[in-house]
Amino acid sequence: MPIASESVRVTVNGTMYERNVEPRLLLSDFLRHELGLTGTHVGCEHGVCGMCTILLDGRTARSCLAFAVQADGCQIRTVEGLGTADALHAIQEAFWEMHGLQCGYCTPAMLMAAVELIEANPNPSREEILETVGGILCRCTGYQTIVEAVELAARRTRERAQ
Amino acid sequence: MKPPPFEYVRPVDLDGVLGALAQNSGETKILAGGQSLVPMMNLRLVAPKRLVDINRVPGLDRIARDGDRLLIGALARHTDVLTSPVVREYAPLVVAAYRHVAHRPIRNRGTIGGNLAHADPASELPAVMLALDAEFVLRSLAGERQVAAERFFLGTFETAARAAEVLTAIHIPLAAGSRRWGFEETSQRQGDFALVAVAVTFAVDGGRCANPRLAYAGAADRAVRIAAAEAALEGQSPDQTLFEQVAAKAAEAADPPEDLHADAAYRRDLVRALTRRALSAAARG
């Protein structure tokens, strides 16, 4: 029996998109293949590695563990919505300065997780930072430089707010 | 790593959900937070023909004091349960256990009802619900019934909920809040499922333990209370010697699974060590 496709309207980084999708299409694949937003990376596709972390209605979510059709009417933020190469977001700038990345594969997820943390509380404890980055696998850095990058980003965010 | 095709329905109210489940003989699954179901579908461990997405049903995520009980709607996200002031006040054991549950993005989407209905034997929350004497509210077109946590978890991924039923709420008696409690867990990494976790509660009446609950994840094919250990605690004065004895009873009575993460002997040893620690923490208050 053929499965009916479903209409989905989402706002990603401020832009409205409308597509017809198969219900089984994962949100991660929707972002990458339907919308061409390949900044969101895909790793394990069963919710363990955290590569596909995005903000769904303001909260981090594994986009491999949601169906695109479920995002109908939702607001999504991905790494493409942060900064540009010429005008980095404060968190991206901090990752660059503190060498918070090597191969870069986990970086979009790390950035989006840091966005959720810092926007909710620009003065996170070290424990909160560890909990945040601990949900995303990084096999290059050993995490220390990522933690330092998030600390610097939080400090800059506080300073700019004053 | 892509899920097999399925038909998708998204009712806008509970009646719609019950109607969609009415003829269910197992081919339809309820989609709540999806944090267990979707990985299983991606891994093709399950292939439901139809998903009933309950995420747009209003009111199912309510968290409130309701008379002499705490009511947690089945669709409440872990993050919202964890940060709820009434949960903190009336069921601090739930908050303590949540420190061990997954990572933020999973907790943001995963629901307490989905977790309990999934009934993973290594998950913390079923054991917590056993320790708190929680009741689960199940609805179908035939009506509503309540099932005690004690009679809900039947086996690995197996519960007393029928195919036409949806779990709508969890009730936790408020009396639970005045009881002593402790929670201990060992996992491979922060946020992983428990190798073993223990949730204990007891009242202290005239200097003696009363009505104790010792509930475990990772100690059997499902979340279980260990009656022999509870009996050893009942009516006794809480001290370290007693706690050692109770822990030994629990370890003896446990029937832990073996897998590539831990053998049964190690899990049994964890049952002993964690029981002692959780009882000590509970006694300290």
C-alpha cells in the first residue's frame, strides 16, 4: 500500500519552507537533502553520537530522532543560522580562538548545544558545560578546548550584555 | 539506518488517539517523544505499520498537585519534569534520578510516559515509580483504569498496557514526599542506561523503618522490587549493620541479566554496593 506523503511547513533560521515528505523521512535528512542545509551533520542515526543536534522550538533535539512531518509548524535553528565566515557568532569565534575543534565534524552540534546553554544562562557552571558537551561525541579534542571555548563564549556574552 | 515506511496519523485530541488505537492488534505504535521508538525503527528492530503521534494532544503534559497526589501527564518532557517545582517539592527522588537520565537533547524531547510505557529494564524511571508506589492511568475507548507500578512492568519492553490503551498520566502519592529516599546508579558513562540503579524509600516510625521500598533497574528482566530485602528492613532500626544485611539479601535475591557491558556477578555486586549507599543516603535524609 503506498504511503501518502504529508505536507510540512517549517521555519528554519527565519526562512519558511514547505515540502511534501514521506512520513518516515528523518528531520536530519529533511534539513540536509530537502533543504540543502548540510551544516547539520549525521553520525549514528540512533541518538547516541549527537552530531545532528539542532534547536527545535528553542530546545536542543537530535534531528535523527524526529520525523520531518513532526516539525510541521515549528521553528528550527541550525548552525547556518549562527554566523558567517566573515561575521562569526560569538560562540563560533570562541571555538575558533580556543581551538575548540579539529576535524569539525561535531562542531555544528557543539555550537547548537552551547547556544541553548548560554542563551538560557550566560553564566553556566563548569559542571553544566561538561554535561552539555558530554552529550555529543568528539573524537579529536579530548573536550578540554571545547569546554574552554564555551567558557569564553559565555564570558563574552555576559560582557556584551553589560 | 532509515526507518521502514509507515502510515502517520496525528490526532488533535485524546478521542482521536483512542479512536486510532481502537482496532489496534499490535501493528500501531504510539509516538510520543520518540527517543526510544525512533532509534529502534532506525535500527529496524521494530517496523510498526502505523504511528499515532500524540504530541499535539493538549493537556497531556500537565504537571500539578492534584489533591493528595502529584499528577504528571504522560506527555510531560523529561526536562519539564526535572525542572518542575512541584516535582522537586513532592517527589525529590524523581529529580535525583533524572541526574542520571540521558542528555539534555534527549530529555528535551523524551516523555516520562513514553519512558515508562517502553519499560526498558535498564531505565531509571520504572524503578523510581516502583519505589514511590506510583499509579499509571490507562485510557481506551472502553474507559479508564489505573494500574499500580507494581503490576505494570511485566518484562523487557512489556507492560500491562493493552494495545488499544494509551498511558495518560502518572499519579504519585503525596505521602511519598515525607518518606526518606535514596538513589544510586552505576553506568558506563554519565547519561548512559544504568548497569544497575536502586531507588529506596522508607518511613521512619518510632526510630524504625516502616513500609520500605527497594526498587531496581538492571537487576532483572524488568524494573523490580526485591521483597526479601524489604522484609529485612521492615521494623528494624536503621543503621549501617542493618544496611549491610539488607544489601546482602538484595544481592542474593537479584536475578541480573548479562550482556557485553557487565556480567551477572558484577551486577549482583553493584546491587549490594548501591543498596548500602542508597540506604545510607536515605537515613541521612
